Amino acid sequence: MSKAISLFSGYSQRENRTTNYCLLLLKMLYEENPKFLAEVVSTLVGEDLGERIGVNFRQQERRDSSVPDGLILQPAFTIYIETKNWDWFHHEQLENHLAALNKESPGLKALIALANFETTDREKFVPIRQLCADRYKGSIVFEEVSFEDFLQALQLPHLPKNLADAIADFRAYLDEQNLLPSWERLLDVVNCAGMPNDVLVEKVYICPATGGAYNHQRCKYFGMYRKKCIERVALIEAVVDVEAAGSATIKWQNVRHPKEEVKKLAEAKVQQLRPEGFPMRVFLLGALYATRCQKDSPGGMQTSKQYFDIGSLKVDGAEQLAHDLIGKSWSEIRALSAT
């Protein structure tokens, strides 16, 4: 049974509560100014649909054999949202949504799959996109949207304070519900004693593109380990697998640069530093910042990498992370993440 959007959601299921809050914020934006909602929808599903939000006022516009003095228009559009706590969508459910959308009133239509996408692998949605193109002749737009992307779309630069505060509260809710990607809280500390100049001079870390010790999970920051301490940190801009000359695949990208440029840069680094080493995994790093976070347990680093949850530090960028790590021990960082 459908329910109106409410500030005080009565839903017991977390997915339904989250959807209610998402729609509530969109409703608040619309009530403040329809153009705010249009900007957000444009970001999420495309400019063509976003421009149809709100009443249009026009004058002396020809309509077939008629030229009315004034027109007030409200173009039709319909958006369905399917929300999941995890990246786990059933194709049958999405196909049913498309069929129902197709029966809605004429106008532009969109289906949004909203979830916490921890990876950039969206190949699973190729059949849904193909269905939109073939069966529905492009009349339905399909987009997969992460909660992170949804949040970024809401953060318009010119919002009044009450809406900006509401969006900040919404971000806190998403974070508490673990609906924002966990990789944003992770520091990947890697033993770089063997090839320090790759990191220090070339601003890359390169390893074989294989599993096991070299199979890194997505993280936001890179930590360079030598001599029992983390001595440099950097933002991981992208990680690219270079399978052969002229063949590269982006595993994940934390900074929005043109994909082809990212691939070409990774290929160039492999040709320069490991010309005979295909396939290689290339970490493209941002600016490096000096720090000193000491490993306080006996012996050196026993594995090639270790992950640290640095979410409790609430840092804004690699430079602040480097500053906050100075003087701390590894056990202190782990204790902070446990609180």
C-alpha cells in the first residue's frame, strides 16, 4: 500500500525508510524552487529529463494552426526508484519496473537503481540497458546511482541554509547506516621498500595484476611503508590493470578524470617502469605528503599490505591525513577505528 512522503517515516524496513528520506529531500528541493530539483535530476538521469521539471511560461508560440498569446506548460515525466542497501538487484524486478513504466502516461520516463555500489563494475546492468534500447526504443532512461552520487547531486552550491543543513543530516544518516562506500574510510598501507622511487618520483605503485597478495580492495588513500613506519600518504586517483600494450582496464577511479587519459597514463608508466611485466596493476597517486606513523609491534611488516580504517579521524584529504598520523602508532589507529 502506498504512503505519502513524511518527515516521520513509519516504515520498519531500512530500505523503505531510506527511500522515504531520499524522496523527502527531493520534495523539499522542489518546494523551495523547482529549478533545484531540475538540477539534481539532470545530474542523476540526464539533462533532457531534468529540463522538464517545473511549469514553463511562454508567449506567442505557434501550435499547428494556432498561435496563442500565452502558454503555461507542464511536460509529463515519470521516475521510478528501486532502492537496495547493497548492490544486489534482481533483473526480473527491474524488468517488471520497466514494463510498468512503459504503461505510464506519455512523457519521458526513467528508472533509477539506487544502492551502495562498492565497485565500479556495472556490467550486470548491460541487459537492462539493452532492454531499454531495444524493446522500449529508448523511451525509458535507466541509471544506476550510488548513495554517494545521490548525495553529491543534492549538494547544489546555492541552497539556502535550511536545505544545506538537511542534506548534511542526511549524509550523517547514510554514514550511520553504512550506505556510503566503505572505501572512503580506508588507508591501504603497502610495503614499498623494494621500489621506493616508483612512489616518490613517479607517483605510482605498480604490482602484478594477479590475485592473492596483489589483489587490493578499493581504498581512498595509499600509505607508503618503509623501515617500520608509514612515511608518505597520497590519495589514490585510480587503479588500472594494464594487460598488454594498448589494452587497459580501470578497476576503480576515485578522481573524475577522462577514462581514456587515465588508461593512457597507466600504460605509459608501465612502458617506462615495467616494459616486460604485463599484466601489471598501476596505482595512480595524487600529491604525496610526509608523515610518520610507527609500527609498534615487533618485527617488520609480514604481509605486502595492510588496511587501516581511518574514518574516525574525519580527515578532509591526504594532507590532513598525513598531519593527523604524525606521532601515532599503528595500535592507536586500530584502537580509534574500534571505538
